[in-house]
Amino acid sequence: MKKADHFTKETNLIQLGVGFDDKTGAISVPIYPSATYRHPEVGKSTGYDYTRSGNPTRQVLENGLAELEGGSRGLVFSSGMAALTTFFLHFSQGDHLIVSEDLYGGTYRVLDQIFANFGLTVSYVNTTDTEAVAAAISNQTRALLVETPGNPLLGISDLAALGKLCQQHEILFAVDNTFLSPILQRPLEFGADVVIYSATKYLGGHNDLCAGVLVARDEELGEKLYFLQNSTGAILPPFDCWLLLRSLKTLALRIDQHCKNAMVVAKWLEQQPKVTEIYYPGLKQHPGHELSKNQAKDFGGMLSFRVSTAEHARAVLKRLKLISFAESLGGVESLMTLPAIQTHADIPKAERERLGICERLLRLSVGTESVEDIIADLQQALA
Ligand SMILES: *Cc1c(COP(=O)(O)O)cnc(C)c1O
């Protein structure tokens, strides 16, 4: 395969897989559905034995993701939750994890309702407050898992400070980077040991694929995570690997448009009398604005806002025409959700309310449609 160290990561992403198939010169990576592989002789292998353990289409994708992220090993999974679950399998009974409280609801659910049964203990902490994280560390603490920007309130955690803290205490630092993608933020550069994605979101980008990613900074951790994945089996099938490969080629282009649109929409929402609060790191009054500028290239396509009553929030969702009322995010199509009822429903009500995830809060994944059409839809829906 061609390898070009002197190109930008964005260029390498577009060229991903070009030259893989020298025999035909195919530009697009072939899909290898083969479940198993013929061995040349006893004790010899082509490098592929069985598709759960390795697949050529998946390999191109995993190598590309590792390179994009600046890590040594990339692994792709059947969903973001499969990636997170495999990461949590790295720990043992009695281990303690510190996790962002402004967190994807499914991550909370798997920890609270499944891994708790296996003796993992978890502290949910406001990770935008580095001192609060430091205070939560105990002798049993093995890892810190951070989402920044947070979900759904877009709080910004200080990656460099948290990276340093984890290093001092010799705990693993993991970042769920789903909201920004490696085009905007590369946590490994700030000391993270592993980066996690729901590739269902921006990496896939078209609301047509469910996938997950882990990228480990060092080979040893990468090898352990690979062992866990190969042992438990949550791999991404070859057809879906190909779809994700294709999606990645336009990732930088798409992210650019998401960011541009989101900034325009955020500034417009800010002016609306019916919008009582708006959360977008790109706005100057956002408490994480400066920090965000230091650790990310742009502010992403996700924003949340509040209207004055729960009834109004429901009416807005009902009136939407262009924007779909749907869970998920990161696709070219704009989506709006009511986190309290959908994505964060598994977080207990009292906890949700403490965090500010009320029924007046709407989360918008700003798509790449013409921004005037997105705004026109919001305008008629808010009216
Ligand atoms: C969606 C999401 C997940 C879970 O990913 P799936 O692909 O839905 O399994 C994890 N983390 C974040 C931040 C997400 O948005």
C-alpha cells in the first residue's frame, strides 16, 4: 500500500486504500467477505486466518484510523457501545473508574446496569473541573473516561490538564471523541491513552451505519484491546468497513460544513426571544470557549438550547419539517432530539435534573444542508 508521510492527515484520509489492490489498480478498497483464509502450508499464514481475528478490508480501515489519530493501533467495532464495552472489559472486579457526568446515556447504562454486576465501581464527576477529578481519584482508580464536549450540555474538559493528572496517578486516560472527530480534536496529543468513537455519528456521517472505534496510543494497550475484541467478537463486518472507509474520505469536508452551519445557527438561536439558553462552545459566553480554542480546531456541529416550557419543546419537535426529530447525531442530515426522553432516559430523573437535562432542553445536530433552510425550519418550528 502507498504510504505518504509528507501529506496532511486529511489528504491521507482521502487516499485511504488507494493502491491496496495492485493487481487491478482499483481505487476503492475491495470488500473481502471471506470468513476464512486458505493457508499456504502448515505453520504459514497469509496474515489472515479467520475474519473475527482479521480481515483485509477492516485492516485498511483500522490502519487509516490509527494513523489519523496518531495512535499505534486502531480497532473497529459493530457499534460505539461495543467499542466502549470492550474497553470496560479491560478492567477487573474492584477497579474504580472516573467518568464524565455529562455523558452519553448508553455509556451510563452499561456501567450502571451491567459492569456494576461485575464489581466495577464508577464515580460520575464534572470533568470540566480538573480539581473535582483529582479529588475523586482513589487507590482503586484505574481509568478516567471523558467526553468533551459533554453530552448534551457541551461542557469542555481540559484534556492537557487531565492527561497530566492521569499520568501522575498512573491511571488510564480515555476520551470519547465522538462529538468532534479526529479532524477537530486528537486527544492522544494531549496525553490520552485511548480514543473512543461511535462511528455511527460523524465518522460514518450519513445516518446509515452503526460502528465504533478504539484507537490506542501504545502498542501494548492496543494489543490488549485487540485480544479482548478478538475474544469477545464485536467486530465490524467487511461490508460496513467498506462503507465507513468511503465515509471517511469526506470526513474533513463534512466537518468543515457542520462547523460553519452550527456557528451560524448558534448565533441565530442566541437572538431568538423564545430561546432561553444556548449551549455552543463556539459562542464567546460559553464557559469552555477559550479552552475549546486551545484543544480543538473548531467547535463542531452539536449544540443544545432551552425553550421556556416543556410543552413548547414538544411543539417545536412536532412542527419540524426539514430537521428530523430523531436520536443520534453527526450525519449530513440535521437531527433534533429531546435528551431527557430519548438519549439520556436511562439516567435517573433526579440525576438528570441535577445535571440540567430537563424537558425544555433540545439538542440539535446541525447537518450540512443549506444553512438558510435549517434556520427557516427552526424559525417556523419555534414560532
Ligand atoms: C452514540 C454515542 C455512543 C454509542 O455509540 P453507538 O454507535 O450508538 O453504539 C457513545 N458515545 C457517544 C458520545 C455517542 O454519541
